Amino acid sequence: MNLNMNSVETLVAQIHGLSGSISDINQLHSLLKQSEDLFQSESTRLAPLLTELDPFMHSLGYLYILDACTSAPISKEQASELVLSIARFINLCAAEQIRLAPDKFTSVCKRFKDQVMLLEDPMQGVAPMLTAIRKLQLSSEHLTTLHPDFLLFCLLAKCYKPGLSILEDDIFDVDQPRDFFLYCYYGGMICIGQKKFSKALELLHNVVTAPMSILNAIVVEAYKKYILVSLIHVGQFSISFPKYTSSVAQRNLKNFSQPYLELANSYGAGKISELELCVQAHNEKFEFDKNLGLVKQVVSCMYKRNIQRLTQTYLTLSLQDIANTVQLNSAKEAEMHVLQMIQDGEIYATINQKDGMVRFLEDPEQYKTCEMIERIDSSIQRIMMLSRKLTDMDEQLSCDPLYLAKAGKERQRFDFDDFDSVPSSKFTI
């Protein structure tokens, strides 16, 4: 049915009348798409009409009008009201309706993000943006273009726990490569903030080794943090890249990260004096990159690594000997390091306060408790799920027309007679 929608009032009436059944909503969606020019020409008149619509019952129509009336530049005075209006819509809208127009919904959420940043109040954006992601996602495996914005809000607001909750999802479906780079980079920074260095290393590794045709600033900054987190968490850094890393990254990343590679070399030597000299030489660069805090953690970790090495050689050692060996200023400072490492489970030891002796112990974990068995079982189940997912993706790729067409073109480049080991017959019958 073709309707002559010559006024916004008629449009609102249609939104009211066609927001019931699925077939009605699909018809409404078609009418709304035909009315794009009307929305643009009447954008200044649309805002009051939102009061006539219910953001849940009329989510699709509400979304189209909200998108149009927020497309004009917004002053800082109007930003607060707009943020509240969009946040209310995000919280109340019906997911099945807004998913019919994901680009519109994303556009509105991006404007919401811009206005929250204008107000310099990132905490105000955390909860609504997480809700928007969950409503836009078809599954938890889908990385939307809103994920990086949400993680940025979490970082700026120092509200890390909501960010960690979304980083637990396994991602297999990505809309845009840039979203993936930012998601992993911001996610890595959140994990660093929570001292979850293993997960941070995984996310930063994904950035550095992801396919790319040109090098971008996100990858360069991720590589710098990857070096530092490797030193903190693993105690070493391998300068060689995995084979699946893009040639662009392998050729160029080292050129942009020389001070960090020098720091890694100094760390590998195991001498705190050399490490501190390296830090002093590049202090301005580390501070400019906003990585000085991580660099200081690297220095602190060298003391820990050197103490851990002592556990492999000695059964008992005095606090003063530990201080002398790892170049700490006093026995008291050595005691503080040892106590912290015991508390963090990094070493197993007891300290005799009377004579200042440290006795190093074996790992008490026998790996046979119910909790440990559950952790092992959980890891096995996750690996099995990943294996099934890879098998499914391989089957889908093998049937993809684009892949088959490209494979066919590659095959035509070769003369298969050149690979035939059986000589062709010269005789005819």
C-alpha cells in the first residue's frame, strides 16, 4: 500500500497505527525509509512529536524521528537534555524493533557518545552504552561498532568492572576492523588498570598480530604496551613476531618502538642499574606516551624476578643478603618485597622475624582439589567449543562464493600438466 505521507503529523499517525504486529512493523519500516527526505526537511519540527510516542511501543518510529531531530549541531547547553533523552530511549526501546534499523540506532548512540564527551562526564555514558550494545547484538559473539565507545567510557570514568564483564565474551563476528583494533586496545588498558595482565597481554597481542594492509597508530601504541606488559607478566619479551603477523607490522613496528625494545634488552640483562639508566634516558618519551606508570612497574618487577631466581638456588637466605643481591636499599625494603610476593602468591616462603632469615618453600598446590578440577574442566570445555566454532567457520568459508571465485582464479594461474608425473600418450587408437 502506497501512502502519501505529506506531513509529519500523518507520519506520527502511521507510527501509532503500525507498531503492533511484526508485519505492521515491517510495513512501517518501509514507509519510514521512504520518508527520509521528509525527516531531513522537517527536522526542526520533530522533537516535540517524541512526546506523542512511547519509546517501547513505537521504538522504530521513535528511532527515526530521534535520529533526524538530533542530526543538527548541538550546543553544550542543549547537550545535557539530549543525553538524558537518548539514554531514556536506549533503556526503554524494544531490541527487536531497533535491530531493523541498526545504522540509525548506531548513529544515535554515536551522537550520545559525542555529547557525553562534550559534557566531560564519561560515567554518564557507561550504563546506557552497555545497554545499547546488548540490544544491538544478535549474540554475545558479535562485536558492534559501539563496543570501543563503551570501553572508552569505562577507561575515562575509571569504571573498570563493567568493561571487564564485556571482555569475557568470545568474539567471532566483527563489523569493522577499526572497531576490533580499538576494542582490543581499550580492553587491554582496562585489564592493565585491574592488573589482569594475562588478559591484557592476550588483547594487545590480538592488535599487534591482526591482519592489516597499512600500519596505524592504534597498533603502534598497542605494541609499546605489549612490550611492557610482557616484561611485567612474563618477565621477558621476544622480539620475533609470530608467523601469522602481517608483513606490514613485522617490517615497521620496531622502528616506532626503539626505546621500549632497549628497555626490554636492559631488563633481559637482569641488572637493575642498567634498567634504571635506560628508564632515565627515555623518561620523556615514556611520559609523553603516558606509559611511565607501566615502566615503573617493569622496574619493580625486576626486583621480584631477581628474588624469584633466588628461590631456585637457596633454601634460606637473610633479608640483608636478598637486599644486597637484588640491589635494594635495605633489609626492610627487601622484607616488604618478599611479604608482598608471598601475599600475591608469586613465591612461597616464611620469614623469621628474630634473625631476619627467609625460608623458601615448595608450591603447596597439589592440583587435585575440586576447585582445580573445575577450572581444568572449564578450560577443556572452552577449547572444545572453540574447536567446533573453527570447524563451522571453515565449512562456511569453503562454501562462500567470493572465496570459491578467488580460489578459482588462483587455480587458473597454474598449468596442471606441469605437475602431472605421468607422461601423456602420443598414440591414438
